[in-house]
Amino acid sequence: MGEPFALPGAAAAVGRLLGLVRLPPSLADFGRRGFRTDRPHARAVLEAHARSFLVGFDTGARAWRDPHAALAEVDPEERGFAYEGAGMFARALDLATAGRARALRRLLAGPGDGYAHLVHVGAGWPLASARLRLPTPPPPTPLLRWLALDGAGFAETFFGGARALARRCRTAPGPEAEAVLAGCGRAVWFLQSADADGVAGLVAALPAPARPALWSGVGLACAYAGAADDACRARLVAAAGPHRAHLAQGVAFAAGARVRSGIVPAHTRAACEQVLGVAPERASAWTEVAARGLTGSADVHAYQAWRARLRELVAPVAPH
């Protein structure tokens, strides 16, 4: 990356101030958030992921010029969540410095490339509260820029709860709205502490046009974050009904992100084998096949085409 980047003038002061920002641990407390707390094991697993996100944000704030050594100290299975948190800080810093800090580019360089999906998702968190436009796509992965909308949807629901989710699901349909709703679906997994029946009931109560994208987010969260057993995953597949392909597409997305990082936890492997009938490596390969000819595009329709192609490739197995 060359010599450390010096932010000129007022931008340097902004960078220093942002570097002092810390996210309080209470943000990860499901009780304070109003999430389900009657499932202690699942709650502990998911709260640990949320805390890893906070660690990543604070690490990004402390070491944004060269964050990878510090992020490498995070537990391997939690590192993706930490990179997501660092992505949030990097985006905030780039916004504050009109892009001159190049923090997102730095985060995506070197080891960060293995966490490109999570970095882009994290870059979307500031979009939720500030209603900002997408960041300029950091090459060479412009197709992944739309995962920032997924991140914005997750943040909106994570912080706003069921009320914010219902409000989002009433918005006009469209490709960008679908990308946001997928992130909302991921957050539903956290709101319900990975309870399949709770997830299914909440999604079923929301407007029908929103349900396919929500189920894709549920599938991604189930396979990436875990906190589910075989019985839980079987209930999810059954409850998804006509939206099983969307659930399966989310599982495949999770496999792609985990395989790219080189760290595939047992719960991701179990989800792929049970829901898709294949190993994560095969599911990850499907995501690459579906993206052929689209990876260089920054158009939201290319992102939607990627998801649609993947749904044609994956075939969820019958629940068992």
C-alpha cells in the first residue's frame, strides 16, 4: 500500500476523531435490543458474533491504515464478523474524508480480499441511518458493492426491530429494495435467536412481495452465523415453502463467503449438506458459475441476475 496515507488539513482531524469512536458492548446484548432471550444457547452464539462485529469496528478505528494484523488475532470463525465491523468504520472514514483515506480499499487489500463479501456488507451499515448512496465500488469486485444494501437492511432491522422491519417491507418493490430486504431477513435470524418457528411466523406475517428476499437472508444467516441444528434447518426448509429456492440461494451465498475466507465452520458445512445436498465447496463453486459475465458490472440488475441464476442452480432437498 506504500507509505502511510496522511490526511490533509481538516480531513486529518476528522480521521483522528473517528479513530476515537468506540461502539459500546451493550449493542450486542439481545435483552437490551428487545430480541428473543428464551433460547440461551442460540442467543450466546449470535451475541458472540455481534461482539466480534464490535471488535472489528474498534479495530478498524484503531488501526485503519493497516488493519489486517490486528484482525488476524480474532478467532478464525469469528473473523468475518470482525471484518464486517471494520468495513463499517472504513466506510464512515471514507465518507468523512471524501474518500481520501481510501480506508475501504485498504481493508479489501491483501488478507481482506478473503472477506470481500463481509467488508461490503459492513460498508452498508452507515447507509441505514444516514440514507446515503452506495460507495464507489472498490475494484476488482464491483458486483459485490450491492451487498452494502444487504448490510443497510440488516442494520435497519437490527437497530429498529420488528417495527422498522414492517415499515421496510411496505416499501415499493424493486431490485435495490430486494437487496435491502435480504439484509432484513438476516437480521430476523438474530431477532428470533435462530428459532425456526419464530422466524417463519414473523416472515409469514409480512407482506407477500417481501417474503422471497427475506427468506434468502434467513438462509444466509442460518448457514453463515449458525446456532441451528438439523431439526431447526429442516423446519426452515419446510416453512419456506414456495420460497425454498431463495432460502437455498442464501445458503449458497454463505458458502461462497466462508469458502473464500478459507475458514468453513462445521455449522456452514452442515447447512450446505442438509439444505443443498452438497459440500460448501460445491455450493461456493455454484456462486462463481452464476456470476460469470457479471462480476465486472456495478449495475444492480447484474446483482439480481446473479441471485436469480444461482436459484436456478441450487435445488433445496426435501426437509428431513
